[in-house]
Amino acid sequence: MDQALSQIVERIRAATADATPLWIRGGGTKDFYGEALQGDILDTTALTGITSYEPSELVVTVRAGTPLAELEAALAEKGQCLPFEPPHFASNGTVGGMVAAGLSGPARASVGAVRDYVLGATLVNGRGDVLSFGGQVMKNVAGYDVSRVLAGSLGTLGVIAEVSLKVLPVAPAEATLEFACSQADALRLLNEWGGRPLPLNASCWFEYGGAGALYLRLRGAVAAVEAACTHLGGERKDNARAAADWQALRDQQLPWFDTSDGADALWRLSVPQTAPVLAIDGNAPLIEWHGGQRWYKAPPDQAARIREIAHAAGGHATLFRTPASDIPRFDAMSAPIARIHRALMQEFDPHRIFNRGRLFADA
């Protein structure tokens, strides 16, 4: 065990002994996400470095405090990438934070989520034990599901020390098409195209200047992308400009996401892709994931109404960014799912020292 990991283990054992809650923190780029943060900061940024990378095997093993940008740069040198496009939000995001938050970018509906690419992990639990799960190849299934559970756990199960991730080659070709259309037409088109053998990778619809526009990103073999462009029509965008716009979407840096006036919060609705236009008052939404992820700007006090609409559509709503402190960020889980979550937290962190209250306001 190296010095950085040893120091974290010692800190956890000391915190357990005196019942001091710990707030696990890497780059801090997702501090806004989840319920109120509690405890003394446990900094993971000393756990840095790519410990193993086999481009031919499409697997990389990296320590949790490693900057996400550093990992992506190393992959790009070999023509590979994290296909789920994890959001950065700022320049100092870390790999551990990427897994703990479990957030994915524009391509998620086509390529899968963070958890689908986690092959293995090393975790320090609430007793100060260093545990390893999974492996470095897809066929190594021992502990595989435990590793995947860490994605989206928001640090409530322990300190992620290292992860092994599946990576993929960068697609040979890419194109972005723009279509002028209403929200209803965009949803109809996305559902229609989803049933065809097209190299769909990402989509985004929003209103700009009172007019709706649907952006569709295609990725795949050169012949497939070119054939799809010819078949679908639309206005083809410059690749460099489009790439910058997709990155801005990924990191919520498009003007649409601005809530600096303080009147509105940012709501994230996860619904079936086939859900119709939702009757939520206010500005038109921004829609991603071929209709499956819909962002709304609305006051926090509309929580009950927004969640009722999301439930009726077969989904759920998350209060993603807000200055309010008294409204639950996450939708209520069903009783069976909540029991599973709490049982896992009890097993991995019996003294409840990790990120207390981050996932459940009362735990």
C-alpha cells in the first residue's frame, strides 16, 4: 500500500473511532449535486496516475484522484475514448468523481452509461479495509456487479481508490445535422429514426430566439455516416464548431443552462424516450438522449407538480441545481429499492461516516 492510500486508510479509521463524518472530495466539480454536504473533507487528489493501460485490450486502470482531462488525453493519443462522455463541469474533475456521480454526457442513450464501462474497482470501506472487486477484462465477472454499484453511489459506500474501465476506439466518422422543428416534431422524428439502422449517437433539441432546432450527431463507419446524412437531409454543420457545441452541452455551458438570476432551478427529468411533450409551465425544455433526458428551468417550489408529471410519464425528476436547501434533490425511491440502498450502505459503511446525507437527506 502506497503512502497516499495509507494516509486515507488511517484517516478513515480515525474518523470511525471518534464518529467524525467525512466528505469525500476530489476536484469538487460536482459539489452542487445531491443533498447537503456534511463532514470534514477527505481529499482524494493524491491518488493519481494511470497504473495500467492496454490499448489493444481496450482497458485502462486509473487511480481515483487522477484528473479526468488527463485520462482522456492519454486515451486520445491512442485513438480511444470514454464513449459515455462524462461531464466535466470544470477543469479539475477527477476519475473517482466521475464514477461516484455516475453522470453521462450526450451519447449516453446510444452507447450506455458510466456503470456499463466499469470493470473493476478498489474501494476503502467504512472500517478502513481496502477491498478489490471485478477485474481488468470483461469476462472476469467476480465482483463485477459490486464495481458497477459504485457508479452513482455519491461516495456513500466508501472511498474509490482505483477503477478499471473499458474504453473504445474513436469513431472513424462523425457528422452533425440541424433540423428546424417543434418539440413535438423532434420527439416524433427521434422515435422514427430510432427504429432504423442509422448510426445515431446523440441528439439535442431546444428553442433559440423563439424557434426550435434539433441537432443530431451521427458516428460510425464513414460509409454509414455519409449514407445517413444523404438520407436524413437537414443542414450539415462544421465538425469543429459542432464538437465545441456538443462539449458545451456536456458541461452545461450552453447559454440555455444559465440560471444565474436565481429565480429558477435546473430540473432533470428522466423519462421514456417515447414520452410526449410534458405540460410543465415556463420555458421550453432542452431535450437529450433521443427524448429520454429533459431539462427544465422552473422554481424549486414547483417540485410536487414537476415530479407528478414525471411519474405520470413513467419517469422521475431530480432537482439538479438550486439555491434552495429545503427541497429534496432526488425523487423518492420505492420502498424495496430504498431498502437495498440502505442495506448496501450499512454493509460498506456501518458507522455512517461517508458523505452522510448526500444520497438520502436523513442518512
